[in-house]
Amino acid sequence: MTGYGDSTRTVKAVDSHIIPGQPVAPQAVLASAYHLSADESESLDSYGRYSNPTWRQLESALAELEGATDALVFGSGMAAIGAALRALATPGSTLVVPADGYYQVRRFATEDLVPSGVTVIEATSSQIYDAADKADVVLAETPTNPALDVVDLQRLAAICHGRGGRLMVDNTAATPLGQQPLSLGADLVVASATKGLSGHSDLLAGYVATSRPEVIAAVQRQRLLAGAILGGFEAWLVLRSLGSAGLRFERQCRNAQAVAEMLAGHPAARSVRYPGLADDPSHPVAAAQMRRFGSLVSVEFADAAAVHALVARSELLIASTSFGGLHTAVDRRARWGDAVADGFARISLGIEDTDDLLADIERALSSRS
Ligand SMILES: Cc1ncc(COP(=O)(O)O)c(C=O)c1O
């Protein structure tokens, strides 16, 4: 599916199994057990932890969007990342995880993998190239959550592969509509589909995508044995939403660019990070490897009270810690322990009309209580 726009890609990806006589809309198969043939000849489905027709439709759509041959869905992004790390970072190996990325991934590496004999190196986006030179497996997150630094994936892949290592990329923030890490040299993608791909703040899901059969086999084994599977209903909900992900992401990215530009010139904002801002330190690499710059903007206001006041005075902003949903959501990251200033807010842009959002934020920032 080359040469198509984002919405064409998402609509076509969901429709990849066109069977005459079958419904146009994806169907939810909710099953733990399947009828088996009396003579014990093989069937595709036998038990719900092994596979499910709704998973397979979703997996084929996600693989298509990521440019992979295969994808495996999981019950959350963390379930996907945990399975991929367990599959690749085997005892005795050295793993690099982002020091400035999603904090629960660092916890999983240090609390779960270190005791099982994995050496874990935490590296920021600028340290990751040197760290990769000592590692068997590198997990990069780009843009990072929450600071929105961008890692040069082609450069990093060359370092990893130069020493026989593997590169895993967390594509949650960019989504496959924003960047395709496999085409930049990554061996596998891990991601939360809880965010922009499903996009309605109503489920948790995750996936691994790769074109390496040995990686799929090792990750599939983890899913089968640890059992962190996606429910059939949630798989259907993601499929139902995926067709409109192109439209939603286009609007969210447009809103992010407009709000970042407005805040960059606003006296209430001490600093603004968005890879789409021409003077952002990440812009040159982002412009070379991303198709869109994403739906997240990070802003530093004076203090925690300034972030609270922004949400309280706004008619459109909500306080929420996830991202990629319909609403524009503000999350003060220091409350979760991220190493950022008290007034640092990650803003996840929703699908509201751009002019309404700009006017609302301007009003909320200028009003006095
Ligand atoms: C970059 C990143 N990766 C992974 C995850 C985990 O995803 P989930 O909450 O679906 O387990 C998150 C959650 O916020 C995230 O931001």
C-alpha cells in the first residue's frame, strides 16, 4: 500500500480480508473454545489464548500499517513490550532502555529483567548511540514521552546491526502514521494501541510488529505462555476505530502544530517542545524520518498551580494521563515522578476544531482568578 494518504491507508488496512458475502464491518469473535474436527485434523482456531479471528484481522491491519510481515496483539502496550523484552533480552544479554521514556518500561527492565540476569543500561536519547555500542538489544522510544526528543533511527540501527545487536522501537507516540521504524532499520516495533490508533480512551491494547520470523516466534511463545492476551471485544473495538485513525491523527497533528506555535510565542510558556517547530532541537532528525510530527506538545509553565489554573479556566481542556484520544488532555508529568519541572505539562491534542482550541487556551492563559 504505497503512495496512499493516511486515511486511505487506515481504511484499506482494516479491509485487508475482503470476502464476498461477509460483512463490511469487522466482526467480534468472543470465544475461549472452538469446535474441533472429530478426526483431530488441524484447524486454525482451537483455544482462545492461541489465536482468534478478530485478532488476526487486527494483526494484519497493524502489520500493513507498520510495513511488517507480521504483528501480534496484546492486552496492553506494557504486555507487548514485556513479551518482546523477555523474548529478546535473554539472561546474560545487555539491554539498553530509554532513561527519558515511558517510566514503567524502565521499572520492568530493572525490577523484572535484572534479577533474571540481564544487564540493563539506562540511556537518554542523546546517550543511546554510545550505549548501543555495548548492547545486544536496544529499546528506543521516539519521540520520547514526555520530553519529545527524537532519536535518529537509521543511525542507531547501523550501530546495533554493526555489532549483531537488535533494535526495538516503541512507536506509541508517533504511530505508524507518523513514522515507520522498520523502514528505518528497526528489527521490531512495540507499541501501545491504547493511544492514537484506537483513539477513543475506552480500551487498552498493544502490539509487536516485525518482518523477522524468529522474532515473531519468540514473542508468540511469550504471549502463549504468559497469557497477556487481548480480549476479542477490545480487538474489535480497535479494528472499528482504526479505519478513522488517519483522519483523527491528521487533525491532532494539525492542532499540535498550531498550539505549539501559539505557546512558543506566549509569555506564560517558559519553553515548548514539539518536533514540528522549526527551531526545536529535534526538528532536523524528525523532518527526515517522520511523516507527521505527532499529537503531543510539551510545555513548561511557571509551576504546578499554573497548570492547574490552565485546565480549570479552560472550557475544552481535560486533565487526563493518557494521550491520543478525542479530547485535548493536559498531564502534569511531575505528579507521576517523571524527572521534569513542576510546571511541565504534556498536552495531548484532540480532534477539536483548531481555532476553538487556540481561542480557548489563549483565554484560559490570560484570565485571572
Ligand atoms: C511510550 C509508551 N509506551 C508504552 C506505554 C504503555 O502502554 P499501555 O498503557 O497500553 O500498557 C505507554 C503508556 O502510556 C507509553 O506512553
